[in-house]
Amino acid sequence: MIILGIDPGLAIVGWGVIEYRNARFKTIAYGSLQTPAGMRTEERLKQIFDGMNELIEKYHPDAMAVEELFFNTNITTGIRVAEARGVILLAAERAGVKIFEYTPLQVKQAVVGYGRAEKKQVISMVTMLLGLAAPPKPDDTADALAIAICHAHSGGSRLAQYYNK
């Protein structure tokens, strides 16, 4: 199974593509889509949408795993991230890629074994599990790979299939 993991954002969208077969990981590619801060929001959203379409066309994922939004104090930032997440989901839906969503707690639990793990622990485990020479940069990319790993570990269960119809 080819999994495209996505850490949504407006300034930076982390992405990672892994293959998961016979309980083994193979890293295919990873990186980030970045949009300039001075650009109009609608232009940034188009750039993200176009970038997602290119990733989907290039890697032909069987599934896309996306982090669910977590709102803290800055609601304006949360709304903009939600808009970016919307165009990300739209790109996958238009391409017929099955979408799975995971909370940060679920991702940390699947990757580290502890739902309240620190970012440093997640990055360390992603690097180890995927056999990478160095931790992925930026952190958004490491988060995207963690989301893909989370789906690999839990996406095949009947429960996940039931809730993600």
C-alpha cells in the first residue's frame, strides 16, 4: 500500500510518501509545500491545491492520511489552516484517493506508543522506523511521515475501515 501522509498548514504543508508491505516500511519521498506569507490567501490555497495534485499524480497513493485539526488559542490561524486542509481533501477526493483522518494523539500513540509524546520523540521514531540517515526537515515533513506511519499501523483494521467509509 502506498500512503501519502499530510500535515496540513497554510504556510507549510508537510508531506511524506511511504510504502507499507508485509509489515515493512519503504520511504519513497518526502518534503513540504511552502507558500509565502505575503501572498493572498486564495493564491496560497491554489498553490497548495496544485501542489497536492502534482503529488497525487506523481506517486499514485492508495490512501491519504491527514492530521485532524487541533484548535488552540489563535482561531484566525486555525481557520486558515482549515481552508488549506479543505483544498487538500478536495484534491484527494477529486483524484479518487481514499482519505483517512487521525488526531495528533492517535499519531503519537501509533508512532511512539504514548499519546502525549513530545515532538522530539516523534521525530526520532520516524527517523528510526523509516531508516532515514537524518531527521526529516522541516518538522512538518516529519509529522507527515508520522501520520503515514500511523495509517500503516491502524488503517488496515476493520474499525478504521468502518469509520472512514
